[in-house]
Amino acid sequence: MDDTLPSTEQEWRSRLTPEQYQVLREKGTERAFSGRYWNVHDDGTYHCAGCGAELFASDTKFDSGTGWPSFTEPVTQDAVRLIADASHGMVRTGGVCARCGGHLGHVFDDGPRPTGQRYCMNSASLELEPS
């Protein structure tokens, strides 16, 4: 992937699929159990579909039963930036790619040990690079 980040929404639209654009740039959410990674158990590293930044290692992925790929933690603490999200009449913690600002999903405090967190991500925001 080109390391240069798009500077306009038109450039983002030309780089991303319509579904990726809707999730990453418009803060959309794919339907549960519909994304390509919710039930994938392959080894590798999950990258941002918008900019290619490393986000999650496959050994932190777990089956949350929610229908979205879920992880206990990002590959590094600064890979995913947490933001307040008060959309849709709810107060949640959003997760965005620290490099490009693309919306990835939400973070909840109901995950397994050791972190107790569930990074509930949209498949459309991710690209798996197999090991």
C-alpha cells in the first residue's frame, strides 16, 4: 500500500471500497456476522485497511460471540487511539487508527483476561497479513 495518506475525501474514496469508506471515513458499522474476519482464526497481523498500519496480532483475537472480530489489545498501545463516542444515543469508547484516524470499531471492558478489554472491530476496517 502507498504510504502517503490521502488528503481529500475523493482520494479516500478512490483508495477504499464503498464498504471500507463507509466504515473507516463515515464511522459506519457492518452487520454482525457479516464481515469477512469475524470467524477467521488464521495466524498473522491485522492492518488498517485505510493506511496499512499494524493494529492487532492474531494471538490476541478471540471469539466474543458478537459477530465482529474481537481482540484483547492492539499490537502496541499507541496503534489504536481511543475516543469518546456519543452517537446513536449511546456513550461508548470508539477505536480509531492512530495513523490515519479511520474508524475501526469500539472498545468495551467485558473482554477476557489478561486485559479485560474487547476491541470489537469491523472487518471492513482490517486487512489480515498471514504469517
